[in-house]
Amino acid sequence: MLPLALLGPSLVFLALFTYWPVVEVVWDATHEVTRRGTRFVGLANFAALFADPTFQRALLNNALYAVGTVVPSLILALAFALALNGAGRVRALMRAVFFLPVMIPLVAAAALFLFLFLPGIGLIDHHLARLGFAGANWLGDPDLALGAITVLTVWKNAGYYMLFILAGLQAIPDEAKEAALLDGAGPWQRLRYVTLPGLRPTFAFVGVIALLNAVTQVDHVFVLTKGGPSDATKLLLFYIYEQAAERYDAGRAAAATVVTLGLLAALTALSLSRSQGPEASR
């Protein structure tokens, strides 16, 4: 009874602030608020949601945004970790430099990048003009805006993921590295057959965090584009906010939240199952 009593307060808070809100969201997704009160509508909110072209665009945008942020961020984080793994003052200083963007609030980072992306007078267009190239409306062009948002996110998150991969590198047994060296394995062979397999659990964990960030980090969208132009940067969480706070459609916002949670749960389960390798399926 003592362990249960010690866990009791934590379980109560977990139920109140984690699981009960999920129940409320599912309830809201299957109900509609009218002047006469709340009435059950079943899957009507979901049907209206999937028929909404704006939601379809937000879903596609978020998929492209997730791929464009997760993959480059993890590749850069791996490169940084491999280059900066080990002792030394220079490496410690460079690790701090690469981690610095993580300490900058996302809103402040967005304001910083706004000065970079300003058409004509921004730093990017300024240096392009000096090189003889024409500038671009990085945040006002529907073909470029999502890419600009993606660049900011990769810059912000790569250093954070680097720390986890550095920890994963430290966990790889020295015996495996020494055996590979004795067998005459080159750097690429050691990376492929020793380092990357040893980092499989780390990549699974960091991949889940990166996917969550790809869905939940929308502060910079508010600052830079507010979902525009022409819905080019409208992500799922921004769509949910818009439906709830601007259109006052709690049912559709809740339905979009349920769909988003379902997608995240499925992707998380897939990532964690694949991290176990072939042994997980036996």
C-alpha cells in the first residue's frame, strides 16, 4: 500500500492534467454547441473537417514541414555530434555555440529571422544584391514561405538534438569501436556498422521529440506569416487555434486535435517499434 500511496498524488495530477483533457477533447469533437445547449453529432465534425480544403492544406503543409525539419535537423545533429564528440576546450566551446539557438525563445528567434527575410532590405537580399542576384519575398511568396519557416526551425532545433546524440555516442561500448579498428574497418564502415546501430534507440527517441516539435512549434508562424500567404504556412496547430479562437468552432477544433493526436501516436509507435530492430518482431 505504501508504494501506491506515494504514487497517488502523481497519479491524480496525471489523470487531471493529462488524461482528462483528452477525454474532454474527444467529447467536444463529437458534440456541437448551439444556443439551446450541447447536442451529440457523432462523427459530423470529423466529416466536416476532412471536407475542409483548409484542413487538407494544413495537413499537407505539416507533413512537408515535418519532413523538412526532422530529417535535416537529425542529419545536422549527427554531423555536429560526430565532429564534437570527445574532450577539449575547443570542442566544448563549439558545443556551446551550436546549442545557443536552443536557448533563444522561438518568438525571439522568429523576430531575428524576420530581419533576415525582409524583402529588399533584409540581410539575405542585401548580400544577394551585392553578389549580383535578385532578392525574393521569402515570407510573402507561397512557394518560399514554408521553406523559410523550415530553415528557422532547423537552425533552432539541431543543437538540441545534438546533445542527445552526443549522449548516445558516449553509450556505445568502447569494445565495439576497438574491435572494428582491429578488423581494419575504415571511418565509413565504423559509422555504418558500429555507430549508427548503436544510436538506433537514440534516434528513435529524438525522432519522436522532433515529430512532436514539428506539430507543436508554431510560435514563429504567428510572428512571421500568421499562416499565410494563401495558407502556405498554415500548420495543424495553427489551424486548430484559428478554428477555436477566431471562428469559435470548438467542435471542429477538437476534431482536428483528435486527428493530430492520433497521427502523433501512430508515428510515435512506429518509430519506437522500428528502433527495436528485427528482435522486436520475434
